[in-house]
Amino acid sequence: MMAARRGGAERRARGVPGGFGARLAIDRILALGEKASRYTEADLARVVGVSRERIRQLMVHLPHKPVNTRLARVPGYGSRVEHAFCTTVRLSIDRLVALVDARGDDECWPWLGNKYRGYAVQGPGSQYVHRLIFEREHGPIPRGMLVVHTLGGRPCCNPRHLVLATGRERTWRTWRSGSRVDVSDELRRVTPAKVRAIRRAYAKLPKVKVRQRGRTFERVPLGCVKALAERFGMKNRRLLANIATGKSGSWILSGNDQGQPPD
């Protein structure tokens, strides 16, 4: 009772509006004391049980005023400005540098972003990162040429490990490195000079006409193929025939006679 009387005397001294709702609201706010200054206008309105507009009407009569969020806001800075700022920062980041784990000059630099079948890719359009890095370091890629990894590491982005090659040269590198398990060891040991020698010798062998399933075609007798295989030290006669007819080993001819890919 004494607190209510003191609150009424304080209201009259401050000239608070005499409505019942205003008196009740101001009593509740004064009871909060200094704690009222920690609330925003909206929070204080919920605590007291009045509208935000009523809080603003009583603001001049409060010893501890709540926070006005409209006045506390930085002029000219809103959600749109913040979104535009974050977009600018995101676009200014060089992803080719930010997502590459750069190590020593002779080490592989793995890609830390998205990958597709082991290759580093980034949007838009899932572009291959190793091609983008090669273009940045060495200029445009000629039409029909591929960018291959000399060490075979698909996620590697070290520009020192990237070279230009044709499709046949890439196949040559892949099969010679042993990463293709479907290639026999005997085929890997075949050199370009041996391929040319096999084809020249096979072209001189006699051929007989064979009719099979309604078709007539020429074929080298099995005995001649067997003798040719023994001459070149090959155990697989079918492989020798495929090399001679061009069904296998065409990728080997992209190398030189020493069995190395062209520079």
C-alpha cells in the first residue's frame, strides 16, 4: 500500500496521464527500476502488458528508458545492404586459390572443394579446376587438346604437374603408368617400334578366304600367326593379331621408339 502511494505521488509529480491503463503501466515499469532500461520497447511492452505505442507515450515520464531499436539502428544499413556486402565479399574470393591446399613446388596440391569422378570441379557448370588453373598459368588451351596430370593425381592442382596432350597421348600415359588394370603386362611391354614391325610382318603373310555366317573375309592362317608370335616373343597370339590389325595398341604409337611419350 505504501509503495502504491509512493508510486501515485511520483506519477503526479511527473505529470503522468491520469488514465487507468497509463497509471497501471507506469506502476509496473517503475517497479522494474533500472532493469527497465535493459529491455527494448517491444520487450518492455510484452512484460508490462501494454502496446508499444503506450510505451512510447510514457517514455518522457520514465526515469529508466527502454532501448529504441529504431534510433539504435545504424542509418543506411539494413538487411539489403548486409546481403549486398556479403555477396561482394563472397565474389571477391578467388576460389582457385582459397580451395587449393598449396604445398611444396614438387608436391601435389589437392583440391579441397567438390569433385567429380576424382577430378576437381567448381561451378557454374562443373568446370574442371585443373583446366582453369592451366589457362591462368599458360594461356588458352588449343582446340582438341587436353590437360593431363603428369603424376596421375586427379585432384592435383599444381600447375607444374599439368601438361597439354592429345587424347591418344593421355591414353598412352594412363596405360603405361599401370593405372588401367584391364591392360595385360605383355601389352604394356610393347614398344612403338615393335608395333610397326608386327604390322609390316603381318601384312606380308599369306591370307586365305574364309566363309562364315554368310560372309566371306580373308584371314591369316593360324600357323603363320603362331610363327609370327614366336618370332616376336609373344605368348598371346590373339593379342598379336589385334595389334597387327589395329584393334589393340594404337595408343602405343603416340610414343617414340624409346617407349616414352612425346614432349
